[in-house]
Amino acid sequence: RALYDFTAENPSELSFKEDDLLYIQYKQCAGWFVGYLNGQVGLIPENYIQFMKNS
């Protein structure tokens, strides 16, 4: 779940809004995950998300 809005600064990043549910694929490097939202894939900053348990 997104904790804050994030606006991509380059084409490899993914923009999202607070409370969006993001699907994480894997950790890319320190501080960044690769994930997707609404059919788009991109980098997501780790400090902008909160992990949720699957129910």
C-alpha cells in the first residue's frame, strides 16, 4: 500500500497515489522495488510503501 503520492522522475519509475495497492515483483537494489499498478511496471521507492499480509 502506498503511504504517499509519488511522481516518477524518469521512465523507469512508477507514479502512484497514496493508498494505491501496488504489487511488488522483486527488490531491484537498495531502496527500490520493481512492481506494477494498473498494468504498468516500474521502480517503486521502498520508503513510500507499507507491506500488507495476503488474506
